Amino acid sequence: MKKWFLLPLVLTTVISLSACETKPTTNSSKIVIEIETTATTTTVITEKPSTTESSSESTPKSENSIVFDNLEISIDKSKVYATTIDNQFSDLDGSNVIALPLNITNLSSETHSINMFYLKSFGSNGTELENVYYYFDDGKDIFKDIRSGATLNAIYYMLYDGDGTYYLSFNSFSESKEIPINITTT
């Protein structure tokens, strides 16, 4: 007995799976990135610190980095590039995106990572940008666990909404830090 009735089901599955793949492509315009050397810091103390513990914060080793939640975070501005979202099923299909390569070093004595709920980006208009990391195959790498003393090189994808100052904002219940990023296209 021939099983031709399965052919449409198999073809539909193969076509739908191949349509979901996203591939970053580069734009022809040149992106010029300026990373501010000073990051703004706000520390919120919720409890009185114990007198037996040292509450000194680690200082960044690089001038273009911040220390947040025992992680040193810096942007490798020599590797920043522009791309677009390629997903026909998304309203953001064709939207311009800035890819920010981050170097994240774990300064704590335990395995640690960036909490995905602590990271937000703000565009040149001062409004929060929609997360787009999940449109890229390597977009979730930024949230991987990092062993003590190790460094993770990952890319953070941020929507482009025009030239101006963007902010990567790291905010937990106890501390808040931002990295300002001046973006101009030429």
C-alpha cells in the first residue's frame, strides 16, 4: 500500500521549519560607535551592611567597562556592526539592528551569569527598546553561565531607532548601572 498521503504533511513541515531560520546580514552604511568612558552608577542599599563583611565593590579593569553584580562588562567597539532582522513572520522583519559584542568576566567565586530580566536597552529617543536577541542564533549566548574568573564573549542585539545616545541599563534590586553608547551612521 502506498503512503502518498504523508507527502503533503512532510513537505509542509520542511517548508515551515526552513522559513523560521534567521540570518544576520550587514548593511552597507558604516556605523560609528563612541563608548563613554564613565558609566552612571546608582546603588540602592536595602539592608544595613554587616560589620563583619567587606562591602567594597570591585573596580573595572578596563576604562570602558562597568562592574555589575560581580560581572565586569565591556563593549568591544572595534567589532560593532549593523545587521537586519530576517524573519518573515515578525512585524520587525527588515528592522535595523546594532550588534554590540560584549566581554563579560565573572569576578565572583561561583558560576554566575547576567540575569535576562536585569538588562534593558534604551534608544536614542530615550524609550525602552524591544528585545530582539531571540531573532539571532547567537543572541541568547549573553545569558550563559560563566565560571569564576572566566570571560564570555557574546553579542547583544539592539534595535536601531536613529543616531544618538543609546543606553545599556543593568538594574537589579540592589544596584543600577548604565553604559551610554553614542551611535552615528555615515
